[in-house]
Amino acid sequence: MKLAVLFPGIGYHCDKPLLYYAGKTARELGYEEIIRISYSYTGGRIRGDEKAMRDCIDSLYAQTENALCNVAWEQYEEILFISKSIGTAIAAAYANRHRSDASDAKLRGSRVRHILYTPLKETYLFVPGIEARSSAPQDGREIRGSVLMTGIAFIGTSDPWSNTEEVTSLSHSAGIPMTVIPDANHSLETGDALRDLQILQQVMEETKDFISGVS
């Protein structure tokens, strides 16, 4: 069996375009079970405030643990985490904990892949080994063939939540290819409706290829 789990952002719920169509695509490609996480945060503004960001991640992570506590992970041959914005940090943290925690390694031995829509720099704090890899000389030899987390990622050059170059560098250090969308914001949109539809189609085509194992 195959399972896909959708981790939304704050205000970017699972019925918004990226997650909605990614979920439909996963189901079309044989993911029989789709879990859509729902969480909330009322702590106020978090952008640009590191402490508020940590508090928010802690809160959403606790809600996620509760939402997924009864999942029988061992019955799934393929597990796909599809996440958006701060949800990418939650997905990475959940996968990291449940692969490495000896007392609660629910995902040990499972094949887990990630699709990261507009990840934050905080996302990569939960990728094992990323700090050492990020500080290593990156001349191509040190990172060739080394993948810390299996996945793909997407970000826009006009994303106010992230420094595109910084997040792209972190993603590459983790072995995760990043598609950079010119002029796109945190929703991977530009304000031009037809261009936004083209972007959505491009992202879903790459999403489909990844899920299918083409990319």
C-alpha cells in the first residue's frame, strides 16, 4: 500500500492549489491513502521573528504528532510527505524524529520521500547531517551521490518568507533538487492569472514525474 500525507502551511490549507492538485496527482498514481493534516496557530506574527517561528513549529509539530499517532506506518510500502511553507519543516522534523529515535522509530525501514513547496530555511535544520554538509567545501566532489533526504523542492524568487539563494543552497546541500520560479511569491504565484496557471501546470508536471520515479 501507498500513503501520502499533506502538511499545509499557516493559511495555505490542503484545499489550495498546490496541495489540492498534488494530492489528486498522488491518488491518480496509486497512493490509496491520503491524510490531510489540519493545524492552527494563534501566536501572532512569526515572519522575521526566530523565537516566534520556533514556538510555531513546536506547536504545529505537537498537533501533527497527535494527528498521526494512530497511523500504522508499517503497512505502507511507499510513504510520500507533501508539504507547504512551515509544513515543510514539520514534515522534515517528523521524518527525522521517527527515523532516528530508537524508542519511537515508526518510519525506520520505510521509504519516505518529500515534496517541498516553498520550504523555509528552518526546514533544513531537521535534515540529519545538513550542518556539516552546508559548511563543507562544495566543489561537487563532496556532495556527489550523497542524498540526506529524498525529495524535490520549489521556491519563487519573490518569496518574502525566504532568501531564495540561501534556501536553494541548503536544499542542494541536502541533495534535494530545487526548482526556482522567477517572480513567484510564497504561493508560487505572480499576480498574472494565466502565468500562475502555467506555473501550476509546470509544478504539477514535475511533481508527477517525481512521484512516478521519473525525476
